Amino acid sequence: MLSMSHQGNARKHEVLCLRAHSLNFKDNKEDLMKLSRFVHTIPVDKDMVALYHSLNIKVIFVSRELINQIEGLNKLDAYSDKLYSAGMVVKSEDEDKNLLDKTIKSLMSLPSPVSVMYLLLTDACNLACDYCFIENQIPEEQSRIFMSTETAKKSIDFFAEAIKRHPDYFEKKKTIIFYGGEPLMNKKVFMEAIKYIAHLKEKGSLPKSLSINMVSNGLFFTSELADFIREKKVNVSISIDGEKIATNLHRRDFYGEPIFDRVMKKIKLLKSKDIPVGISCTINEETIKNQKSTIEFLINEIGVKGLGFNILARGHSIKLREDYETRAAEFIINAYKIFREKGIYEDRIMRKINSFSKQKIHPYDCAAGGGRQLVVAPDGQVGICHGYIGSRKHFVGTVFDNELIVEDTPTYKEWKKRSPITMEKCQSCVALGTCGGGCPCDAEISKGSIWELDERFCVHAKMTIDWIIRDLWLCIKAKAQKPVLV
């Protein structure tokens, strides 16, 4: 038996490497075993296979010859008992059912304290990106709105009250994200809101550890604003899709003019002020086509330390190849292989790696899942997901309603239940425990219900867990020279 600690995590993944002669099954037909319904076999070498349990997130490496001997035999040997204790084999289907029921019950019994607020200072934007999932959902005839200082402060108060309802979680991670549209089109209110957050932190109404983030296209940054952001410790994420050709492909201003050079000028301004710049990078066909130079650009030109990749949804006017989702998933994996050697954090893949390495289910892939997110529109309406800012579907009230408890609304209760663990069509998937379910909003837009699959993320989740397990095997071989076989 060989144990190894997954890189960057203290918790150990116990890894068994078994060959057929390791097991001593006796001929007792009273207690026949079979593979759990949650076990998936993943070839990792010419003569070795991973048994991966998608619900308890355990993995055992066995020889190919052993696979055919497992089912229909009884467990009486010490090492074969390891298969049973790891859940890889079961005596009856009831054991799998009981495990699933217990997992769902545990998930649903957990409190869902609000931990994230998206504050949409405006739904207007100075760009016309053709893939934007915010602007493309807003009817053309609908007037754009700019949040007032009063509404911004009331929204922050509303968030503070939501946090107070769960005092045991008060000091847990909390985040306010300034979003749009383009939030800096409402610069005055942005600055007033930042000052008000600092005031509430001093009063103890907001936790001192609360993070302030903003997602921006960067074009409104000035030297003075950069100084303000650095002083107030605002985390900045700028949208850029790689090199010039990739960024200018879909990100242009209202006059159709490319923006790459202007964005890079603003990134250099922020870096000159010692402000770390996070990147939100949407993967398009040019990003993938030039992946080597894209990754080098992010590392060498941007100097990125943290970023998040976004996978395009189908349905816009953008033409995507039939295999786009597969190639996008490969791009993220290939980028991560390089990033991990340089200490660069890519959020999307790390959610799954953290789940695997901690052997902890990743039930939701965003804070809206689980009902842990507030989204406040520029007029003060409150919803669970900013993807519905145009239709206002799944919006439940307003920040001016002092009686509103979002957790008690049918919308929030439903979104808490929406997880791969509770969705029957997900329960046979290899990525069940590490996926998070993708984006409920995109599932509804493309398929008509939040309970449908976000299929672009199905591809990403399956390919990622497959790669993680194969990569773990390579790490074992490299560390042990020859795999330890027991």
C-alpha cells in the first residue's frame, strides 16, 4: 500500500496498488461481491486500471487481470477487505442506495448562509462583446439603469443583515463583487460603496476578512482610481481573452473598434501601482488555436498569479467547432500543467482538484448553487443569479423590503437542492462528486430548466477527473520508481 499527499494539500489520498495474486477470495457463495454503481474504471497504464468511486472520491489502482476477478467473489482476505471498506465493492445495491441517501440528507441538512453578493452598479456597458451573457439577455428596448448611492448602501446593509442571521458563519469567507455591465461606468457610486463597506467593517457589521472584488473590462481605470483601489484593497479581475487576435475577435467597443491595446495599457497602469491583476479569460477558437503563445502571454506579458477560464456557451452568434467543448477542456488542463509549476492559480480546475485531494464533495460550482448568493440589480431588486438580470427571473424581492429573508423563498430553496448529487441523470457520471453541476442559468437558457444538464461543463468535468486520476498515477510511478504492489 502506498500513500501520497496530493500537491498543495495536507490530507492524504490512500492509494492501493493491487495485482490479482494479492487477493485471496475463498469459495464462500453466501457473501458475493460486486462493483459499486459509483465505481468507474479508468485505464492508467498498459496493465493497470484505476477504480474510482465518484461519490466518496476514493481511488484504488488495480491490475487489469484483477478487474475480471472482483465481481462474484466473496471478501475474506485482508487486502480484498480494503476494496470493501473503500466502497469499491458492495454486498447489495442497498449499500449504494444508503450511501447516496445519506449523502443527500447530509447536504440538504447543512445551512446555506449567504456568503457572496454581486452588486451590479449598472447594466450598461461601454463594450459590445458578442458573447456577453449579461448584455445578450437584456432586451434591446430596455433602458439601462445606474444604481444610486442610496441603493448601493441599502444593498450592503441588506447583505450585512443576511450574514448576521447565521452568526456561527459570520467570520467565514464572505465576498462582495462589483459587477455590471461595466461597474466603473458608475464610478462615483463605486467609490462611495467601497467607503461604506469599510465603515461597516469598522462597526463590526461586516467581517473584517470580507473580500472586495471587481470584474471590469479595465478601460475606465485612471491613476487616481488605481491609487484608491490599492488603498482600499480591492481585488481586480480584468476580462481579456489572450493575445491581441483572440481578444479582438469577440471583444470590441460599440463602434466595432478593437480594444486589446487599450486594455493592455490599463493593465500596465495597475501593475505600475503594484496592484495584482487577476484575469477572466473566455476561451474562444483563437485562444485554443494559439494555446502555447496564449499561455506564455498570460505568464510573461500579464504576469498573472490568479485567473479563471470561461467556457463559451452555444447559442450566441459565435460559430464554434463541433468539438469546441472538448478542446476547451484540454486547453484548461494543458494550461494548468504549466501554471502549477509556476504557482499560478486557475480557479475553475482548482475547484475540482481541491475536491479530489480533500476527498470532499463539490456540490455546487457557484455560490448561487446552494442558495448562498445575493445579486442586486441597479434598481435594488434581489435575485440569486446575475445571468437573469434582463428577465429578472428568479428575483425574489428588493433590498428595501426589511422583511425579506431570501433563504426562506421558494427560489432559494429550489436552488439549494440543485446539485449533481440530487440529479438522477448525474448519478452515474464519473464526475459526480467533483463536478458541482456547472451553471444552472445556462442549463435553463439552453434546455428550459435549471434541472437540465449544463452539457459544456459535463465535458470539462469528465475530462478533468479523468486527467487528475491519470496524473496521480504518474506521480506515484515517479515517486516510487516502480509502483508498490501489495
